[in-house]
Amino acid sequence: MPTKARQYREFMAGDDLIVSCGAYDGYSARLIEKAGYKTVATSGAAISNSRMGIADMGVMGLAENLDQCRAIVRAVNLPVTCDADTGYGNPVNVYHTVQEFEAIGAVGVNIEDQVSPKRCGHMSGKEVVDSTEMQKKIEAACLARRDDDFVIVARTDALAVEGLEKTLDRIKAYVEAGADMIFADAVNSEETIARVVEAADVPVSVNMGFGIRARPTTPLIPLPRLKELGVQRISLPRMLPAAAIRAMETALSVMREVIETGIPVDRTDLLAGIEEIMDLMDYDSARDLEAKLLTTEAIETKYHR
């Protein structure tokens, strides 16, 4: 069987568009797999928002991100790429960051060219490091990986800071430094995407954000059209956290009505049943493992006390 990293490389070389939904915890990762997607991409913004309860402005560190990504990688059988922000320091830090992510089973990482502390790519006020510094980070990332199939995704946020022409210069420099995929964030038009693809000469990833809802910084472009433009991967980092937020708001509002009226309701349209949750998290396998490893007395004590 090929490794997950090899599987991902084959996807990158294939004819089909890679659609990577953003996961931020075990629930979201398993739902992506259950829905039939072939890959998972962790969302740094969603992890930062959900774990820390604050804006994605570079407060979350390597250890916190790595801890959450480790759980996501373990939760599924799919190849998982991880958002490693700016690599958490200079090229030496990037070297160690890449080794840490490879060690948890990720198949690749995004490293971006923002100044640290970074911020969400769709916020104003971004700054980017010198192109030469980012090249050294990419070189460090390539040097650090133990498996050549591990994917180094060079993300650039320069479009909003320096404009298209300088961004294209950066893309060419990042590819020369060894980047396996280019990810230009906050692209605003088909023309920009086409220019990025032309400059890259390696697979290109585009952030479609919410996927099924428009936002000011990223237009909703049909997937076949993105493929025509030469895009190889799209990421949907905000779709699942946005869906979860809306669903939780609705459930909380209904529960407030129950509190105020005193009338109970059974809203199967709003909430998954306990059986669905247990199936998603594979409780049957957990019980099978208990049956193999625990004594009969211990099992009876657990389930009949």
C-alpha cells in the first residue's frame, strides 16, 4: 500500500481537482471522511478561533497547533495537510516545524510569507517578509523532510500587499527554492488565478473559503472553471466552522424558547441522534477492543454497574 504522502502526490499528479475541506477537530475530520472526500486540510484559522476563542492574529503557537493537528491526523484514514502558519520563526525554526508535522503523520504543510505574528489571510493589515527570507524557509522545509513525498506548500499573501506582478515574482522564486505547490491566498478574479498558474509551473491551490457562500475577498468560481484555469487543489477552510456556528446558534435559540415556554420539543432536524454520534466516532471498534483486552469481569462492571 502506498503511504498517505504518496497517495497525495498521486492526487496532485492526477486529472481530478483536489477538494480539501478544512478540519479543526475530530468531528469535522471524520465528517469529511464520511462524506467521501479524499483529503483533509486543517484550517489554522478555525483551530485558532475554536481552541482559543479569539481572532486569528498569530497568538496560537506551534505546540497548540501541532497538538490539534495530531488528533485530526489520527482521527481519519485520509491524507491530511496541515496549516503551519509562518513556520513559527526563521528558517531554522521552519526546519524543526516541518519535522514535527511530518512526525505526526501529516502529508504536507502550508508555510506562508507573512510577517510574524501573522493574521488570517482575509484580514486587512497584512505584512509580508522579504522574498529571499521566504525562499530560505522553503529550502529549510525541503531539507527537513525525511520523506521526499511530503509536500511543501508555499503560501503567499503578497497579492493584498504588493500587487500581482510582485506576487508573480515571488511565486517563481518560491518554486525555484523547491516548493511543491503554490497557494496564493485571497485571489480576487479568474484573471489573477490564470496568471498565478502560468507563473507557478507546479500545482496551484486556491482558497475558496466558505465554498457554498460568497465572501468579499474570494469570488465563488465554478469548480470546472477552476480546473480549466489550471488549478489543482481548492481548500475550503471556513466552510465547516461556519456551518457549525450557524447550527449551534439555531439549536441554542430553540433551547432558549424551551426554557421560556417550558414546553419540550424533539427537533430531529436540528440535532444528530446519539446513535449517529457513536457511529461517527466508531464506538463499536472501541467496544471490540475492550472485549479483546479487558477481562469479562471488567467489562461487566463497566456496562452493568
